[in-house]
Amino acid sequence: MTALLLGLVVAAAATPAPTLRDLAKRHGMTISTCVATSALEGKEYQAVLAREFSALEPENELKFEPVQPERNRYDFVAIDKQVAFAKKHKMAVRGHTLVWHHQNPAWARDPKMTATELRAVLKDHIFKVMGRFRGVIGTWDVVNEAISDDAHMRHSLWFDRPGIGLDGEQTIEQAFKWAHEADPKAKLFYNDYNIETLNAKSDAVYALLSKLKQRGVPIDGFGMQCHLDPQFDKDEAFDSFRENIRRFKKLGLAVQLTELDVRIPDGSPAQLAVQARIYGRIFQIAREEGIKWVQLWGFTDAHSWIPQAFKGMGWALPWDDKYQPKPALEAIRKALE
Ligand code: XIL
């Protein structure tokens, strides 16, 4: 009897906690993370990625410059390694990104480039890149960050004169049309940051996407990046986030969370607790609002863009830099249970 009891206790202790993959699946949710091919060499990195996530998105490997470093020379070596990993571990792959103001190659930014040339360059890029991953990458961020922080159309290589010879909004419309032609089955997204709550910038994106929808432009969804910090830990912010999700859904768009991370100024228990609360509530709202794709911008503090991008901040992900779970992971699990 004692032996039997002991056996049960040991068995219970040995039962691993359900993975994020398992938990998300219960809600029909894909749980994803961005991946850097350079990190993919690491054994611990591989183990957590394959065990916990049902999808991945290349952090940089599908951006314009890495993919077409020289005119008409496409380089898919780095992204192919991620696709192979995803296939092996039955993970989906999300595509990021085709039209953006960052990470464009110097040759495309050459001032001698005419509008006609640039138009051909962008069209060709969209067709080549999406065409190559037809049937492999089901969802694409076609346009990334087209609205500036002051809620206007952003200056960008593709939008400004000469741009591709169209104004910003028409350029976006054209990009979605080309993307749809390149892969008619792919789900096409507009993606942006600081638009998670109701504010001037999300209003501008809302106005833009409403117009595109009205004009019958093939756009399927809106990606909210969700690069958050401790200031988000307020009821008003979470309520506003929920309301904002709802208004975009009412436009007939799918909403996905595409780059979630929660940066904090130090790794103290107090900061980790705030961070856990934010992760937990975001996942809870995502679940309740029927969001089908939640993607973290990395999963281990060993590989995160935050320390470089936000001075003095870090510790932004659910696993620490030694791949140990942080309170945030438990909070995500609870929200999905
Ligand atoms: C970041 C990457 O994480 C960095 O490695 C790179 O140096 C710059 O870009 N919004 C986006 C992402 O849409 O592509 C950005 O990724 C983070 C902000």
C-alpha cells in the first residue's frame, strides 16, 4: 500500500507540466515565437522551442535586406534552416515582412532609382518571396509599421517620392493586391506597434484598415506587436486593449498578437511579478477574445532584441538567459488552463 502510494506520488511528480503548445491547442490557439537562425544551433534553445511552441516566425531572415542583399540575388539559406526545423517539429511558419521602412538594402535606397524601377523591384520581391513559400507560410505581414508615432503616414522608401509612384495609402493597397496574386491562399496582415490600446495611432490604423476593407483590398488581419513595459499594468490599459481588439474584429479582420514581450528595468522579484501579471492578463484577454495566434518576440532572455533596442531594459521573456522558467511562464500557463 505504502509502495503503491509512493509510486503514485513519484508518478505525479514526474508528470511534466503541460506545454504551452498543449495548453494553447485547447483554445485553438497557435503559440509562436520569433526565431533567429544563429540561435537555432543551441541545444537548449532547440529543446524549448520544439517542446513549447507550435509555430515560429523568422526574426530577421525574411526581411528585405537579408533576402535580397543584391538586386535580383535572393538568399534563402537562413530562412530555409528555420523552415526545416519547423517541419521536423510540426510547427507552422509565419512570414515577416514585405513592405517596411527598415532593413532595406542600400541598392534599393539608391536615390537614382526611379519610381518605375522601384515599383518593379517591390512587385518582383513580393512575388519571388511569397511564391517560394507558397503552401509553407500561410500568414504574412505584408505591410509593417506604415503609420508613424504621430499617427500619420510614415516616411518610407516605398511611400515617399519617388516611392513606387503612388501615395502611401495606394502603395499599401497595391502591396496587398500583389501579395494576394502571389499567393491567393495566404492570410495577409497589416502589422504595427503602440496600437494595442485605443489611442491616436491605433485610430489612424483603424481608419486606414477600414478604408482598405471598404475598397475590397485583400487584407485578412491586423497584427498587434505588443512590445510592452510595466506601464501596461493598469486596468485601463487592459480594458482599452480589449475594446481595441473588438473594434478591429468588427471590421471583419482577424487580430493576432505578433511580437509580445514585456521589458522590465531589472530582474528583481517585484519586477518579475509585474511582468507575470501583464503576460497573464494579455493571454487571458487573447483567449477570451478568440485570438488564434499569439507570438512572442523570442522566449529566452539569452536571445532578445530588448537590451539593444531599449537602454537599461531587459529580462523581457518568459525563460531567463539560462533557460529557467520565470513567473511569467506560470502566469501564461494559468491563463491558458
Ligand atoms: C527587430 C529584431 O528583433 C532585431 O534583431 C533587428 O535588429 C531589428 O528588428 N518590430 C518589428 C520587428 O516588426 O521586425 C523588429 O525586429 C522589432 C520591432
